[in-house]
Amino acid sequence: MSKSSARSKSLDYSLLAIIAIIVVTGILILSSVSAAFAFKRYGDTYYFLKHQIIFGLLPGLVLGFLAYKIKLSFFKKWSGPFILLALIMMIMVFLPGVGSSSGDAARWIRIGSFSFQPSEALKLAFVIYLAAWLSNRLEKIKQNKEASFWGTFLSFLMVLGVIIVLLFCQSNASTLGVIVAVGIIMYFSTNTPVFHTFITILLGGGGLFLIVKAAPYRVSRWMVFLNPDLDPMGKGYQLQQALIAVGSGGVGGTGLGMSAQKFGFLPQTVSDSIFAVFAEETGFIGAVILIFLFLIFLWRALNTAKESQDNFSRLLALGITSWIIIQTFVNIGAMIGILPLTGIPLPFVSYGGSALGMELVGMGLLLNISKNST
């Protein structure tokens, strides 16, 4: 076997190591943050931890390993059925007896005691589909610019439009924002004309305005973001409590398990607000270390995309990386007040079996790409 051939089958062990460290760190953070709340609500200190491991970590590791072992050409070939299945599941949340809702949001499929959030699968299916679709059309774009606009750009907007409608009906603007952002990054990484960029930004900006205006609570989030002191006991309560938690941590933190804000003050402590509690318990040092881990992941993942041997692998790696990093820094940014509150979970850390499982499948694909990089 030649040196180049041997290299093409060499897994990026530094990428594997940083993924493993982040996943383990996430489980430990959830264990510390959720213990008191789990005991108060369920009488079981490890309720959230056990649920995360059983319904998120273990199936995610199994599916992630399969994603690592299966040839990438399989995912490219079946990208259409993957996105179709994800869209069907998105529709199923509206079916009586199958779909489950919380407040005005219908986002879950529930069968007995098992529940699943299809929008998490949609993120991954969309990335796979778009990577396959763009790679198949990359040569056509180079050969015929007119066809690239009418055949590719408008089709891109149509596919994205179907997803936007379904997510809008589920009142899931946060997932919608992530998918749109990832789609734009992937699309415009294929050397598309500036004209396309201008149209997409114009349409995206107009669509964002309409989505925000459609729901009073989204308007409130923007108002609180622009004026953090607005209604601190009402609309601005979560942001105020998050900032108190982050500030209370100081440099070294209050100690693991010693957060005061998680005891009934800060909403969504095990999901959206978990970074704020972690920053309180571990301080500036702990928060910086966690952010640094994600930055190392970004570096290694982008390197994997850069060294990919074909357009599909490159676009897939870029899409998975963008998905994880956008969610990470939008979540953290919201908790420290530099971005509006969005309801986006922190990857590998926030409670949610559906999210963790799909993220691990994405990591399996990313490692698969690194194994086959040139």
C-alpha cells in the first residue's frame, strides 16, 4: 500500500479525542447541574442523567459508530429518502395520538413513554441532503451560470421554504434559524455569485422580520436584548437570572453542585440555561475551558473539511461543523447577553436525548470523513 493510500485511511485521532472530551464533559456538567432539580421534581437525583444516557448517549454511540463504518457514498445515495423521512416525521407531530405539544409548540412524537423530537433529525438530514445535492450540481454551476441560478438557486430556496413552513407551524424559530444559517453557509461555500448572496440576505432579513413579528414573545426577546433592564421580573427575567448566575461564578466558581441560581431562580436550567449554571459553578476559568474545547473542535473539523477528498465530503463536514458551532455560540451568546434568547440547546451538554443522539451521529459522519480524507 502506498503512503498516500495509507494516509487516506487514517482517522484523525485528535478530532476523535476532542469529541470524546466534549461529550464526557457534557455528561458531567448535566450530572452536576440537574441533580438538585431532578430530586425536587422526581425524587431521583440522577433522573436526567439516566435519561440522557439511556435515550441519548447509548443510541447515539451505536448510530454514530454505524455512521462511521458505513461508506459515505451510501449517505449520498440515500440523502433524498433521509430528508423525506425527516419531513414526514415533522408532519407527524400534528397527528392526534402521535404528536405531543407543550403550550403552543407541537414538536414531539410520543409513543407510550418514548418521545422524539423530529426537528433534531431534520438538522442532520438537511445537511446530508444539501451536501449531496450541491455536490451533484457543482459541475453544472461551473458549466452553465444561467442554469445554476434558475435550476439550483431557486430550487434551493424552494426546499428551504418547505422546511421553514413546517418549523414555523411548530413555533420552532430557533431550529429554523440554525437550519437557514447552515444552509446559507453550505450553499455559498460553492463559489456562488455575489448576486445570489444579496438576494438570500434580502429574503432572509425580510423573513426574519416577519417571523419575529408573528409572535409577541419573540418581539419581547428582541426588546429585552436591546434593553436588558426592561421588565426584569417579567419578560427579561431569564436573561437577568442568567447574567446573575454567570456573574456570581467570578473567576473560580462557587463549586460543582453549589449553584444558587438553579434552585428555582433560573428557568430551563438543564436545557437552554445550562451554560449559565455551569459558569456559576466553575467560574470564568471553567467557562473559558468549555469554549476553548469547542474552538479546538472547530479547528479540527474545518481541517477535516479542507482535506476532504470530494465535494460531498467537504460540504458534509462543513455543514455538520456549522450546525454544532452555530448552536454552541448562539446558546452561549444568549446566556451572556450578546445575543437574543433563542431556546437553542448547547450541543452535547443540554438535556435532550433526541439532540444528543443526532449530534453523535453527526460526529460519526465527521470521523468517517476524516478517515477518508486525503
